[in-house]
Amino acid sequence: MIGKHIISVFEFYRDGFRNMTWGRTLWIVILVKLFVMFVILRVFFFTPYLKGKSELEKQQHVGCELIERGIK
């Protein structure tokens, strides 16, 4: 019973993606945006400051950052 529903949902989406015209272009744009957001921006703007530090160093770094940003 559940298998038939899963197959029908899969066929619905498969046929819908096959018959797309503008949809494929939009999906490509969406995938490119996601790539830029999660790969490019992470590499250049969100560097892992805490990577390779011990737990104590992580705690000290976060504590200092909170204090410095709270003062401003």
C-alpha cells in the first residue's frame, strides 16, 4: 500500500521534471546560488577560527570575543 504511493509520487516528480522548460533553468540558478552560499562564502568569509584548538583555548577565545563585542 505504502509502496504504491511512493512509486506514484516518484513518477509524478519524474514526469514533472522531464516536461519542464523554464524549470530546468531555474533549478540551475538555484543550485549555483546554493554552491556560492555554502562553498565560496565559507572559504572566503567564514574561516574556522576554532579549528585545531583545545577545549580550553576555544572557551577562552569565545569568552574574549563576547567580552570585546559587548563593550562596543
